[in-house]
Amino acid sequence: MKLEILGDTESVSKQSNVLVIKTKEGEARIWVYTPTIIRVSISKEPRPDTSFAVIQNPAKKLDYSETADEVVVSSSALKLKITKSPLRFNFYTADGNVLSKDDPRFGVNWQGTRVINYRKLFPDEKFIGLGEKTGNLNRRGSSYVNWNTDAALHEINTDPLYKTFPFFIGLHGGLTYGLFFDNTHKSYFDFGATTDDTMSWFGADGGDMNYYFFGAQNVAQIIEDYTWLTGRMEMPPLWSLGYQQCRWSYASAAEVLDIAENFRKDKIPADVIYCDIDYMDGYKIFTWNKETFPDPKGIIDKLKAMDFHLVTIVDPGIKIEPGYKQYDEGVAKNYFATYPDGEKFTASVWPGRCHFPDFFDEDVRKWWGAAFTALTEPGVEGFWNDMNEPAAWGQNIPWMVKFGDHYMPEIRNAYGMQMARATYEGARKILGNKRPFVLTRAAYAGTQRYSAIWTGDNSAYDAHMLLGQRMVNSLGITGMSFTGVDIGGFTGDPTPELMVRWNSLGVYTPMFRNHAMLGTKMREPWCWGKENEAIIKKDIEQRYRLLPYIYSSYYQSHQTGMPLSRTLAINYTQDEHVFDVKYQNQFLFGDSILVAPVESTRFTEDVYLPQGEWYRLSTGEKFEGGKVITADARLTDLPVFIKAGGIVPMQSVIQSTNEKGDGILEINVWYGKEASSFVYYEDDGSSYDYQKGAYYKREISFEPVKKLIVLLGVEGPFASKYEKIKLVLHGFSNAIKRLKVNGKTLVLTDNSVTVNNDSNTIKVDF
């Protein structure tokens, strides 16, 4: 096999806003997108410049200088120093600190169609990111493959899994940088696993060496820049943030209704029930089983009367069956994947022999989207895309299979994303001004624009619970804020202790869904005995109490890309403790809540609290940060802490998000030495009117030096559903007995006061 290493520069030219550098081996093109984002694309042959992930265009201006030995591309934040002989790319901060450099010997090279970039590895360099990957928070010393796979029965070290997010963040010497390798071929990342700690490398089996380099000097800003480039999530339907109950399968309409009625009878809050594959007629997509679900609209109307939403599974495989609408139309319009000679590709999945839609074709996406009327007309508003890696029995779709002009190896990693896109765009068009909920198993960078995700078929044991949380945290780095796991484990039977513990962690998981496999024990809250049901109920109630905080945090994701579930490496990047395997599962849930996952067999846990002061949520006990504490971790009390200065809006317990509650918004403030703020956000939770300004937003600030808590005047015309505001103080001096609210003295009762929800500024002196 021939090795070609990118060699000496033959020419340098600027063409509009792109710098073009040619060598004998290939051509490099460089664009500046923003002062902190520079793109480098190196190819051996001309290709269409397209991306499934990137939605922004480069800046119109590019500044560079050239000497006999070097070309320098400059912005206010970055310098890209390009050595000419051989051609190598080295990134620096504007003031000259090296961020990342090509290995001077090997740089970019090709072996056949495989293209690899070797980069210098710094002695203290850490790596985070890549989304849904097993292993440790710090990827240093590990290697990974991106090849979307139906990873059923995967273990805690299995790779690859279901999704491809080829974006990571490097950390060394107090510096940060990010790199997004936008290539949908099978790709590889090696963070010093096999190079004697001298090099890291990444590359793909085909396509271009096409990457975006991010130079912002904190992790949060890199995430903001990456999600500016690849898009951010829309506001989700509020109902999708409640508790979700799922199973393979609730086999009939009667069983679905029975489950819903049990939730309401036991007064356990819930919003969502799922139908897995058995609701369909012979597993055919966009059909209903006429025997077990004879009246889809009737059952959905009954669910809606109990304030439940139904989510139905939708797989890509279209059953080969003349007379079946989707099959007939797809064949007539040539909408399915083919072999090179035009024969339609056939593989078996749940319905039997199937064809697979070409979601890379806009006409196919529109056709697919229009078919959702079979689900929306009875009243379905949530759609669960599964088996879209794409999966087929045997797991080895031939590489010569074509989707339009693309062969399987070129686009496999983007198939699930494009299916989710077709589902979202179709459902949104049909539902009009109503937000759909879309959930996908397979994904590629940018999927956050269309869908929530979950981490696939996990298993019912503690290590999987902890791994799931690390994966949720890692996915947050890659722009996916709306993520979840199968609470309780999809395969196997959890112990009662594991079910209780995992459910308590689910409260602080962005998508809170209980799901289980066919043949496993039933997982509903009442299946674990009265004592355990009471704990599960209490924790689900806590989720609903936190919904004002959670929804506001999703607004932050929508605005900046900051995830709801955050590895501590985002906020405490230079703290070595957060990378320690003992504490790597800990995370921030929004701005102020720190959660420490604990195995179901442990009832005390060492918890690392970063610098600052922290309060135990359940007890109010205050702790100094920067140290490890031994925390009580009974099954009734997951270790959860609030950062000093934390502002957490809550509400009364409700049974569903459709219930108004007592009309009181509870603003909880924990005393701290430093000022803090929180943006509270509210809209109707169901429409897109917020995009036209129909929302209620106000900044809440805590200023300890001035002894003030201020709720600024409301921005937006939307009327809050809360008529009163209850201000609750935690950790403040016991000597404080009264507050002045807009100059009026009010007596504290149980460390709280209640006032009208005035849209003008509310100023509280303490």
C-alpha cells in the first residue's frame, strides 16, 4: 500500500474569501468563519463542498501574510501558521501560545483513499467529547471508531455505538481548543493510545481531511461556537420534559390505557406513554394493528383526557408487500436504496424483507414526512426513530449499496440524522404551529436541530447506569442537550435497588424515560412494592417541581448551545479532580445543581465539590468546596448539591405538564459570597410563537454585597401561568426576619415571602 504524505507547497493564492495552497499530493483550502473558528480542508481531487452538519457560511474577509517559509492566517483570536515545506498546519492563540500542531513528519497523509492527520501530543493534554462513546471522561490513551452500529447488548467498553459526533476539545497548559472533523465516512480517533504518547491522530476511510478548528479559551465558548456552526435545538414541547413510560411492548390499546390509569390512580406524575413496534399491522410503518389498536383516535382521545401524550416508534424499513401504500409509492417513484445496477436493496428487519428509503433525497424526505398523517390524524405528536443506523438482521449492509449518488460507506453515519430530519420536517409541516417531539437512536453532528436522542440498548446493571450518565454528559459537549438513557436498563432485570437509584438519577437526566425489553420484568413505578413505589413517586414529583428550572435551562441550550447536563470539565476545566475516575460521573444539571451518581449497592459516597461553597439540597447543610466529602447516599436521597448563589425556580407538584398547579412560582436562592444571576424563561410550551417574541423572560440576580435580590422587568408579552412569586431563602443569616420588597416591609415565614408576579422590576432588600 502506497503512503503519500502532504509535501512541499507549489503555489499559494487567495480566491475571494478562501486561501488555496497546492502541493503535488493535493490542495488545501482555508476559510475563516469567525475570529475563533478556522476551517481547513485538504483534498486530493475536487469534490462538492457540502455538509450535513454545518449551517453557517465563512466570513467574507480573510487576512494572511506570506514569507518564503510560512503563510500566516490571522484573526483577533487565532493565528494559523502554515509551514510551506512540508505543508503543515499549526494553530496558536493571537498572543502566540501554541494550541495544536501537525506532527512535522507525517502531517496529513493518505494510504489509498484513507486520509489521516497526525498531530503533536502535549505531555499534559487531555481530550473530552466525541459524544456517545464508552470509556472515561478524559479520552487520553483511548482510540475510537465512528461507524453507526446497531450495538445491541453492548458492554461498557463497546465501540462503535449508534452515533457519530466527530468533535472533541483538547486541554493542555491552561489552554483550550476544539476540533470538528466533518467527514461522514468511517472515521477514527486515537488520543495517544498507540503512539508512545507522541502523537494523536484522526482520519477517515475516504473523503477529505476537512476540519473546523475552534480557538476560544474556555470550554463553554467552544461549545457555543460549535453549536453556532452546526445549529442549536428548538425549544422542546413542555410535555416531553415530564416523565416518560415506555416498553417493548404495551401490546394493546387496553394495556396502554391501563398503564395511564394506574399513573393517575396512584397520583404519580407522568406525561408520555410509548407504543413500540406491536401497535403496527405486521410491523409495517404508518399502519395500526386493527385487532389490538382498532380505534387509534379513540385511545389517543382517552389518553389526552388524562393529560397523556402518545409517542409511536417509526423504523426506516418498508416492507416488501404489493398493495401496502408506502411500498407501492416508494417503488413507483424509485425512492429506495439500490445496488449499482439499479436493483433495489433488500434486507430483513421487523416486518420481514424490506427496502430502505433514500433520506438524502429531498423528494424522499418530503414523501416520508407526508406519510406521518397516518399517525398525526389520530392525535400522535411524538415520533421515535429506531433501527436507523441503518440496522438489518446480519448487521452487514454491503458497501456497494447506493443511496442516490452515495455509496453506503460515504453516508452511513448520516443516515439516522437524515431520517430524523425527514421526520421532524414532515411532522412540523403537518402539525403546523405545534411542536413535534422527535427521538432518534442514530445521529450525526447537527442532529440537535431536529431531534432528541437516547443512548440505545443499555443493560440493567450499575456500571451501565454510570456509563450512561457519562455519555449524556459527553453528548452535551457535542451540542446534544436533549438526551436520555433507558432508565432501569433495556436488557436484563434491575434489582429493586437499582431501579430506585436509576429513577432518582433520571430526575436529573435531560430526557426522563423508563424503557425495557420484551421478556423483562415490568418496570412501572408500582411494580417494586409500596415502599419503593413511594420513593420513585417522590423523585418523579421532584422532577415536576424542577420543571421551571429545567425549561429555562433548555432555553439556555436553545440560545447558546450550553447543555442541560454538563460534565464538570465545562465549568471547572483546570481542576484535575473532575477528571479523576472516582468523580468523573459527577455533573452539573443546569447552572446551579451538582449531582453525584451512586451505585445502587452503595449508601455512602465520596463526592468531590469544586471550589466555592455548596449546600446539600435535601438537608441544607453547607460545605466548603475544593475538597472531597463523604456523603450520605441512601436510596431515598441521591447526593445533590446547590452551588452557593444558586437560583432555582420551582413549582408545586403537578400530575402532568398540562396541569396549572397552585399558580405560585417558587424562586429559591442559596446564599453565597459572590453575585450570581439566572434567566427565567416561559412560553406556551407547545407552539412556535416564541420565535415571534411570544415569551416571558426575566433575569433574576443575587447581589450579596448590596444585599439585594432583583427580578428585572419582564421581557416579552406572554402572560406567565404563575400569579404569585414565592421567594425562598436558603443559608441566609437567621437574623433576617423581614425583607423589603419594592420598599414595603414583609415578614419572613419559613424563610420565604410571597408577592404578586408583577411584570415590573421586583427589588428585594435583605
